[in-house]
Amino acid sequence: MLKQMRVENFAIISDLTLDFANGLNVFSGETGAGKSIVIEALGFVLGARGDVSVIKDGADKMRVSAEFCSSVLPERICREQQISGDTFTLRRELDRKGKGKAYVDGRAVTVSALAQIGRHLVDFHGQHEHQSLMHSSVHLALLDKFAKYENLLAQTKTAWETMQDARAKLNAARLNEQEKERLLDLYNYQLKEIEDVNPSADEDLQLEQTLPKMKHAGRLLEEASGAYEELYGAEDSAAARASRAARALENMAELDENLARLAEELNAAVLTLEDTASTLAAYKDDINLEPDALDKMLGRHEKLKRLKAKYGPEIQDVLATAEDLKTKIRHLQHAEEHEQELEQELQKAHKKLLQLSRQLHEKRMTAAEKLSMLITEQIRPLGFNQVRFSAAVEMDEENLGPAGADKVEFLFSPNPGQSLRPLKNIASGGEISRVMLGLKTVLAPTVPVMVFDEVDAGIGGETGRLVGEKLHKAAAGRQVLCVTHLAQVAAQADQNFRVEKKAFHNNTNVTITPLSGENLTAEIARMLGGNADKHSAAFTHARELLQEVKRV
């Protein structure tokens, strides 16, 4: 569960700390008050794209931290991210130069690590997802997410890649002689360009470490020689003087044993001086003052830079490109000899992919039937008396892809006597909101925190009450964060927050206040469109609404 979140200099929030309750947490406020900012801040700390334009005016950077219960994370993630204890804290910062930092319990990590953790913690539903649900291309991914046959999907993708590789090899074999010679010339030229330089792994890094020493060889030799003389070479060097002092201390220790330890320490210091001098001697002897050596090294470095620019970005990539070119050349040179073999390889790969695609189709048909039933059960209580929902799966074996050969379309009929038709053709905004709520409830049963940003768009009245009840039920045993404009939804919350935007001395800031008692009743009255005065009809209505759900 999300226990606490602190937001600093994010959009129009200066510094805000929020404590969350288990169950349904609702944010309400006037239009334009900034209700969605806290949702955006949570997304930011969980790895969503950061934008410097979001940093509050006058601030150098923004920072968001969130504290979660660690019990909700898989053990594997806890081990990988070194998370221990009952809670853990994620933190992310971004400055105006676009430099970002991310932390898990104070330990620096990558933003992708935050995103990996976030996928196990929070499922976001924003207003844009209403529109994505209208596109059938999304439906296949939603069905696969529900069905959880990741291994079969991975096998199918691998089989498709194998088939694509076999097809490429066969196409190479079927190239006409002129095209084949053109490609051979190109590949041989590129390979020769790499082999003439003959780079070795990490050679560029080694050169970059050595070049500064070569460029400043004269100064380094002068300083090293001077230091060596001072330490050891001169007649009255530091080592010589220290050695004499050590002998004196040894003589003194014979008379006063308390000085024995001091004598040992000075003898150790003498050895350190001698070791340092020896190292300096080797260092200065290794300095190369020959201009030709520096020129050769600079030339070598430049050649490596050109190779990396053309075939990189790193030396390892250049070496991998060379191996790939060798493979391409080998295929082209022996293409005709293996054409029949390649045809058989392609047929075998196609057969394998088709077999896996048919297995996927069968599993998708079973999963679609179950998903259709569950979604219908979820959305029927939301104001649909005789609703029908169906995930239609159609296989096209002529169009095999990395995810098989299926097309999935969500079909919908909100009214009795109305045939099932594509969701995008007949659903209103309010209907899409309720279908999405049903989908989220079914598809994210294991995620501890669900976030809905105005899932009640396009609805009101009795349907709003039903959606509020549904959100409250969905929050049982987990946590739901919801931005709403409906009193019927807000009344169902376990914790209410009022979002207000205030301007003071040309500075705009957002405040978020936990509500309870009469303050909560007044907010519900405002959302009902009435006067928040205690004696108003709206206040009375709000109190009755809260009493119905036993919030007061």
C-alpha cells in the first residue's frame, strides 16, 4: 500500500505531504484546481517521463518521494533492489538542466528500476485510456494480459523471428547476380575498413587513459624527477634524513623503551618513502618523450573514433558488426548452394509458427469467453440491466506475426434487443468509463494500488452512485486513488482530500486538505452544486448521502 507521498516544486505544488488510507482515497475540488497533479507526481516517482517544464516557477529542481509497504512486492524484486524492512521509499528528482536522480531507500538507482518496481505497485488509469479502448489494436494486448500465457507468447515471437531470418537468407540466395555482387562489394568494403584498423575490446578506453600522460610527458617527467630527488636521489633527501632520525630513535629506545614504538613507526615511514621513490623512478622511466609515439597514439585514437561513429557507438558494437558482416558475406557467397536447404528451413519455421499460433488461438478463445463473462458481471451493476460484452477472436492464418495470427475486437451491446457491435462504434463516454472500470477491476487483481483519473467522465446521477459503490468494492483489500467531480463517488471514500488552488503575491500554489466531519459534508454539498452553508438544502442532501454510506 502507498503510505505517504511528499511532493516538492512539482507543477504548482510547493511542498506537500500526503498520508493515505487503505481503501478508497478520493480527490475533489473545483475545475482547474489541479486535482490530477498528485496523480502525475505519483507517476513521476514511479518512472513516468519527466519534463523540466513541470518544475515550479522559481525552483531549481522538483522532487517526489513515496513510501510503500514492502510486503506487496515480490521477493525477487526485494532481493534485486536490496529492499528490507516493513516499508521502503522511492525518490526521484529532476533539475532544470534535465539531469535526474532516482533512489530506493536512499540508494541510487536508474529510473527504469523505479518503473520496474512501479509495475508491481500501481496500475494507472488516465483519461487518455478511454480513447485507447476505442482502438481494436489494444484489445489483443488486454486479452493476453488477462490470459497470462507469457511462455507461449515468447515461443511464438521466437518462432516468428526464426521464420523472418530464414526468409531473409532465402531472399539473399535468390538475389540476381548484379545485386549479389553489389552487396558483396559493400559488405567486403565495410569489413575491410574494420579489419584494417583491427580494434581490440576497450582499446579506446585504454588510449583515453594513456593520452593525457603522453600529451604532458615533459611536465610529468620534470615533476617526477624533482619529486624523486627530494624523496631519495639527493644527498640530503627526505628518505636519508628520515633514516638518520630513525637510527637516532632506535638508539634512544635502548635507553627508554617507551620510544620503541615511535622508532618502529618512523622506520615504517622510511620504507614508505623508499617505496614511493621507487614507484616514481619506474614512472619517470616509463615516460615516452618521443613525438612520434604521441602522433601514432593520436592517429590510432582518431581511427577508432571514426569506426565508432560509423559502426558503433562502442568498440564492442564495431566488433559485433564485423562478425555480422562476415555472416552476410558467407550467406551470399554460398547462397545458391543452399537455396533448397533454405527453402526447407523456411517451410519448417513457418510450420512451427503456424502450430504455435493455432495453440495461441485456442487459448485466446477460452480466455475471451472467460473475460467476456467477467467483464459483463463487473459492469452490469453499473446501470446496465441487460448489457452484453464479448471479446471476439478471429484468426487469419495468411497473416502470421510475432503475436500469432489473431485479431481481437471488443463487442458491446448496452441495451436489450441491440446486437453486439464494435465498442468504438456505439459506446458513449459514460459507457466507456464503466467498461474501463470493469476491465481494470478484472485485469489488475494483484496490483495493490489502482489509480483512476476521472473514471466517472460522462456520467452522473444514479449511475454515478453505482460507480462510486463499485470503486469502494474494488478498494476492498487494496488501495484505490480516484480523482472525481461527482459527489456520489466522493461520498463512498474511506479518505477524502479537497484540492484548492490559491494565488498569493503573484505566486500560485496547490493545497490538499484531508476532510472529515462537517468539512467533508460541506465539500459534498459543493459538489452537488449547492450552498455549503449548514442550513442549506445541499448541505442536508450531502449529510443524507454520507449517512447512506455510513461516512458520518
